[in-house]
Amino acid sequence: MTKHIITIMVVILAFNINAQVAITIPAEYEKNEKLVLVWPYTSGIDSVIGEITGIAKQAAVVEIIYNPDSNQFDTTMIRSFLANMGIDNQNVNFIPAYTNSFWLRQYSPVTGYGVFDELLVPYLGNPGFSEYNRPADDSIPSQLANYWDMDLANYGLEFENTNIQYDGLRNLFVGDQIIEQNFPMDENDIRFSLNSYFSSGEVIFMPSLTQSGGGTWQSIDMYMKLIDFETIFVSTIPDTLPDYQVLEDIASDLSTTIDYFGGNYDVIRIIAPPNADGTYPTTQQQELRTYTNSLIINNIVIVPSYGLPEYDNAAYNTYEKYMPGYQIYMVDARLLTPDYGSIHTITKEIPQPNFLRILHEKVIGTKDYSPSYRINCLVASGDQIEDMWLYYKINGETEYTRKTIHLVCPQHYADIEDLLVTDTVHYYIEAVSSATTTTYPLPAPDANFTFWFDPVDVNEQFEEIVEFEVAPNPSNGSFKIISTDHNNKIEVSIYNSTGQLVFKTKTYTGETIDLRERLNTGYYTLLVNQNNISSKLKLLIVED
């Protein structure tokens, strides 16, 4: 049965278009339909674009912008070049448009969803780029809007998308260069405008690294990367460098920043590699190499590499550890960083046509034991929600168990039951609307969230909360759970010495549980649950 539960996180405002726009701007790591690139017509860089195309088209449609006035007025040359790299035309399209450069993310449109004629549809936001004297680049948002027949919102600010990172829910991180770019506007005016354009809760101005290379752009994607709603990669550099303390303060501040779920971001440090001569930059105009300038496109992550196995492998391992289930690729970026960009700078993702988002504070790592564990979430959608599912598996199981998520307020939920203290749980969430589907994490079922219990903590917890005793003990298999308060309703789960659940019942304290025909001699563990508080008891079964 269709469930008419629709949540849309929006703010109403007026843009320089003939419509009121309710906006939702997704994060890069949410579900995307396309990846856009600009063909560079430059030897060497064309191979980089080709390699990215070959990787990304496994996960999304790749749209390559080409110059319609070039000597090859069509795409024959580009198609032949890709074919020579072993890249076929499947999932590859071409867009005729005029550009001054291939550094697409600097001047690309902000991509999101807005309400036009009472429908929530994808639209493009057009930030200014005029101060760089690249008029064709500056016109790309309007060229793409015309080509795709999409609505265009013209912003009253100048900024580059390389200098903006949004978690999609609460915090918009913006390089402080935007303040100088938009003089005489003050910080409050800029913050108010950005909140309007992104529908964000907070605008956080990020310091520029003025002595670490990267050129005049000073882009924040050269030192930080949001990989999900709760996690940020931040570069680390040797402590002998001028900007070392600036970067450490940035990491410290981000680790105390409140995310959408009310917790703090998990800040993961990822070491930046040196330049070709083994040194690091100490001035603004030097080359800056980084691993945070990567691209997430659905279930694929493309990370820059630099021909330095020690550093490249460490970066790969960091991405693999904190983005399990994603396909991690590395593309040589040595031709990009001398011009102050990398993989992220030359790409731009385009969200899926229909908005659908799962809001979930992931459950990972060691948790307090409970035989029943509740997974909470919410959903935001532009269409009717049909279903939500929780998929989970225990320990080494190969198949997921699917369970309905109850679409109730204030939290949707599903319970994982009959858990043992020795269990490790792997899970993911799926949402199905009338127009599309999505999962969290996005690469599921290859990716999932994992949590487990600490037996030591569990034992300590039980020792503090023991409210019951079992009698007689030892027993022949017929016994009672006794409490100082009589007639308590309880749930009793009995596990053998290998941790296997052998019996479960709901009863009352003081009532006889007769398992003489079911339990062999030996030691058993009893978990007694009352009002979600568990006590752990030991029982020895002996012969009559």
C-alpha cells in the first residue's frame, strides 16, 4: 500500500527567475545521474579526462562538453581518442558548449532541486565568475540550462564550487576568499545569501592556506573532503611548514562542529604528498598536491595519485577503510596540480532527476549490548514514499534479512532482534519512492554499516544492573526467575556455552520454567529483559 509520507527540507525564497523556489541542494556523496567533464584539447590532460570517463561511466552517464567551433566540429576525434583507450560510447554523451578552460568545478552551476510550477524538479544555480575574465566559462551554467531545458537561478554572489562544500543537511563550508570576492558585502550579508541559496542551517567560513601553494584559488577542496553526513577528511602536512598550525586548527575546529544529527564530525587525517622534488610548498603560487581533491560519483571514488607509492598507497588505504564497499580508483594527477587543481576541480556531478534522501545517523563500532537494537531514520523526498527497508546480516551470514521500516513520526524505525553479545551486525537502509530508489550507504549491498558489542562492557553493565536470580541453581532444568518485586513481566533468552540461542519465552517472575526435556547438562547464560533493561544470569544444569 502506498504510504503518503513525504518530507521535503526546503526554504522558500525568491531568485532572479519568474518563480518561487523551494530548494534542496544534495551533497556530492548522494545519488547522482551524470558526471560532466570538459574536453581539454590538450595533450596529456586528454588522457586524464579519458581515464576518468572510463571509470565514471560504470556508475553514471558521463557528459563531455566539447567546443562546437573546433576543427573537429563534431565528436569524431574525441570518440576515436576514447576508443583508442579502450573506452566505448556506452553511457557517454557530448554537449556542444563554449568554455575558456577545462577547470569545470570552478565555474560550474550549483545543482539542486527547486519547486517550479508546484513540482520539485532539478535546477541549476548560477554563481558569478566574472572577475576572472573567462566569459565563456562564466556562461556555462546558462549554456547547460538551455541545453538540458532546466530552470536557472541567478545568484547575487561570486564564488567557485571548488571553494564550497555542503553536507546537504546543515553545514555549508565556504573558503573565506568569498568575503574579498564580494566586497563591499559584509560577512553577514554573504552568510544570509548563502543560506538562502543552499537552504543550509549554518555557513562556516574556512581559512585559506596562504603558504601552501594552490595559487590564487585557495580552494578548500585542496585540504578537506566531506565523504558522508558525519565524516570529513582533512589533509595533514609536516609540522615544519608555515601552514601546519593553520591546518591543525582547521581539523580541531571541524571535530567540534555540530553535524545535522547533533554530534560532532568524525575528522580523519590524510597525509598530503610532497611535490616531485620531495619538498612541500611554502608560498601561495607553488604546486599543491592533495588527496582530498577526489570525486565521489555514486558507488565510485576517484582519488588523485602522484607516482609516489608510499603516499598513494596510504591514501588508497584510508579511502578504502573509511568508505568500505565503494570502488576506489586512482588517476594520475601530476599534470593537474601545477595549474592548481586536481580530479575534483575538473569534474561536476549532476543529481538524479527525482529527489530522494535517507537521513540516518549511522550506527558503527562498539555499542552497549541489547538483545534488540533499534535502527532509526527519516526520509526526504519529492515524491510519495512507497516503502523503506532495513537489510541486515549477522556475523558471517552471506544473505541479508529484509525488514520493514515503520514510517511513523517522529522517527521511522526497525528493530534487529535476538542479538547475542558476541554478534557483529552489518546493515543498510533502502528507500523506495514512486519515482526512484536509493540506499544508505549508497553502494549497498556491497557497502554497509557495521557495529558490535564489547563483552567486557556488557559484563560490567550486567553486574551493575542485576535485579534477578535464578533458583534452584544448579537445577535439573526446572527453575524460576526470582525478583524482590513479585509478578514482574519478563523476557527470558537462554544461550548455551557456544552462544547459541536455545530457548526464549515471555513469562513472569516466580513462575516455573520447565526445560527438563530440552536442556542438556552444562552451563547456560540467561538474559532477563524487563523494560529494555537486561540482566545476565548463569545457570548450571545437572542430572537429577
